Amino acid sequence: MKPRKTIDAATIARLLSHEDEHGMGRIFMYAFVNEVIRQKRPFPFDCETAQVSSDLMIVDNQGRSIAVEHRRNRLSLTLNDQRSETSALIEYHGGAYRQVILDWLAACFRYTSLQPELRKELTRYAKSIQRRIWFTKVLPVH
């Protein structure tokens, strides 16, 4: 399972990074914050100044951070605001995990009409998420 986590983390980090070659700037970051985080709880976060590390730590210039832990069938987000000394944990499991990731990818997809290669990549990633959840829930393990 280790390689899968690395691939997922790298894919998410690449999509969130405004400096990546995908050319979408911060659009995917905004979609992530709005579709994944703010659907669960309000969290002030400055996407314009956010920086993403390869280990999925996202930090804005106001001292707020989002630590993303992404594993098969689970997404955990640790939200920290150093200015107000508040911290929160958001966790998605199973079907909720699947839905939130697919909603985020669908939001990203809407902005890529002029980038067919990027659309293909998003579609492949979404299909891998769908397959993975389906196999772990439907097929018995022997």
C-alpha cells in the first residue's frame, strides 16, 4: 500500500501547487478549499499566498495551515490557525471520502476545457478513486 499513498499524495500535491506545469495557477487550490474543507467547516484560508509542500502541508502567509493525510479510503485534514490558536480535524472515510475527492476533481475538471491532456489525467485519477473504493467495499477478501 505504500506506493499507492505516494502516488496519491504526489498527484494531489501537484494539482494543488500553483507552480506546477498544469498551468491552472491556484484554481485547483480554491476548488480544494471550497469543495473539501469549507463544506465541513468555515476556515479562513488565503489561497493566493498558499504554498504546498510535497508532504501535503499547505501554508498561507497568515500562519494558517492545512495538513493533508491521504490514504486509501480515508482523507484527514488538520486545520491550524496560529493567529487564533485554533485547531480542527476533518476526516472523511469510505463513501464520504470517495464523494469529496470526486467532487473536488469534478470542480477541477470544469476549469480545464482548453487542456485536454489535463482533463484526461483528472479523469484517470477519478476513475482510480472510483475503482479503489468499489473493490474494497464490494469484493470479499480471501
